[in-house]
Amino acid sequence: MTENIIKDGMGRFFEFLIKTNVLCVSIMKGIIMLRVLKFMLLGTMLFLSVSNFAQAQGIMLRGIGAVNDSMAGTGIATPLDAAGAIYTNPASISGLKECQIGFDLGVIMPHSTVTSGGYTSNSNAGQIPAPTMSLVFRDCPHSRVTYGLAIAGVGGAASLYSADPNPILLGKAKAANVQIFEIMPTVSYKATNRLALGFSPIIGLASLSINPMQLGMPFGDSMENFGTRYTWGGGFNLGAYYDLNSCWKTGVTFKSPVWTKPLEYSGINTSTGLADEAEFAINLPMSLGWGISYSGIKKTIIGFDVRYMDYANTQGFGDIIDGGRINGLGWDSVWAFSTGVERTLSDRLKVRAGYCYNTNPIPSESQWANVGSPLVMQHVLGLGGTITLPKSIDAHIAWTHAFQNKVSGYDPNGTLKVTNTAYADTLIAGITKRF
């Protein structure tokens, strides 16, 4: 009997040790992830001091991070890193083989000019930083649930024109700065061995500063603007990622509009010389996307994406003049087509190239209202690579070039021809820790 009691006690003791060990491991994982999340959320403070000039599909960036940007934003069915997968298709994070955390920092170099009445003015917006932080993890290697988080600047524009005789500038300096940030917690569930479904609530943060400000003002009036406060918004992103076979993958996404509170600003009304206040309501567009990828060529992945962004029916981007006020930018909806290829050259080196084409969101008749945001670039080339370092660390670099585009139109009176020209370069470096 004594022997049985000892055996029973030892069995319970070892069972207790096993359960305690499992509990400790779970607690340690939780503590580590909480610390990582806390660090990433603290990093959002950095985003309040930066802006983006979008080499973009309209005002929204094609992709985020060095890896995704070098693929020209291709990623709906081509998950290569955490940032790109979360941004392009939340379900595709299930296709990432390892957990990872990444940090990227880009330097955007915009160039734009506006010509009217025989005068050409050059924008001097300078170089602009663009950071991205991302995380993807799962409880165990074979878990059906994968979690993610990305914090990034996802769109915007910047321009700065000095006062000169250019008629469209009305003899005054003109500055514009649009900043759009998103926090994207993400979850993907592998419903079957082939199909994953993803969901990402979007927390948006945006600011708009234009001086002199005409948006939201009666037509013909403007305001010497003292700036606007940040405004919050919300939306969601749904995605599906399907493994057709060992070589082919496909995916679809639906991103809702990001609904925001109206932007409020104050300043001096240039017509009356008195202090004034106004507001401008603007949301971010709904988008649809489809992608496919092929990995049947040894050490090579090729991806292709199609996206549609509904600017024409989005508040703030529609008709310019409404009820005697300037309440929109007069944009068209945008179709975007991108393709990218990744080639593994060795165990330590990968190279990438991508190309994106999108239709022009700003028609000729709306050029006069978009001097501060001449986002007319249509062709973008991306190049980049990754070097694998010891301890499962990857270092990335990418360069993208949005080729120069020129679009002309006339002012509302049909007498003054306005031509906007723009191109931009971006250099991005990033680091990823796989675990």
C-alpha cells in the first residue's frame, strides 16, 4: 500500500510539474508579446511628427515597408513579410511560415511643379521620413489562428510653394500637408488546410493642413490657416487567402471606407480679415482587390494584383463645388495593376523587383483644385533585396521611383491653363526578427 501511495504521489507531482511548466511557458509568451505590443504602441508617438508624399494609387500608398514596396505593393496573394501581408490582405498572414517582428524607415523625396500664365513654380517639400512597424505571431507552429499588428503611415501628400507671380498661386506662398496613419490589429483563421479568412479593424488618424485653405469655404474665399488638429476614424479590412495547389495561391480583399470626423480648422478669412472657423468632411475610399501568385519556378515567387479604389463616391473626393462651397477634390476612381517577383539567389540573399500602374485620379478639369496635392504619378518601379544575418535576422533595402507625369487643365472660368507635374523617389531600409 505504501508503495502505491508513493507511486501515486510521484505521479501527481510530475503531473503538477508538467502543468506548471506549460503554464509558465504560456505566461512567458504572454509577457513577451505584451512587451512587444507595448513597444510598438509607444512607437505610434513617432508617427505624429512625420508625413508621407504618396507614390501612390491616389492618396493611398501602394504598399508599406521595404519588402512590400520593392514588390510595388504586390501582396494580396504574395505574403512575403508581416507589414505587406497585413496591409494588402489580412488573411495572407496565415501564409507566413514564421512569426516575425519588423521595423522599417523610409525617406521620401517628392518633386512637383505647377505652371500657369507662363510661370513655373517648384515645390520644396524636402525629404520626409516614413516609418512602419509590424508583428505577426501564432501560439504554436500548427495553430489555425495567426495574429498580427501593423502601425504605419499609409498615405498623404506634401508640397511647399514660395510666393511668386504664378497666377494660380495668387501671388502667395502655398503649403499643403496631408498625413494618414493606420493602426491595424489583425487576425487570420485557417478554416481549412487551403482556405484562410482574415479580419482587420482599422483605426485611422489623419490631419490636413493647407495654407491658404479653400476646402470647406465658400467658392472664391480662402483662409489663412492656423492648422488643424488630428482627427480619428475607423473602418475594417476583410480578406481571403486560398492555396489552389503547391504552386498557385490566390486572394481577395474588401476594405471599407475609413469614416472620419470632419477636419476642423481656424484662421483669418482673407475676404473679411476676421477670425473664422470652418470644417471639411473627408473619408478614405472603399477598395476591392484580387491577387494571384505562382511559385512553380525554383527559388522564385511571382505575384500579380488588381485593385479598385472608389474615390469618386467618397466624401471629400467627389464634386469640387457643392452648395456654393468647395467640398471636394473632383477625383475619379482608380484602377491599379501591380506585379512583383522575388528570386532567392542563395541561403542568405534575396532580390526583388516590382512595377505598378494606376489610372490618374485627378482629371484635367480638377487640376486647379489640386495644386497642393498633385498626385498624378501613374508608373512606379520598385527594386530591393534582403540579406539574412545570424540569429534569424533579415536586413532589407528598397528603392522605388514614381516616374514623372504631367496633367493639364483649366480653372473654373476656362481662361487659365494649369499644369501639374510630379515625380518621387523613396529609399527604405528595414530589419526583421523571425522567431
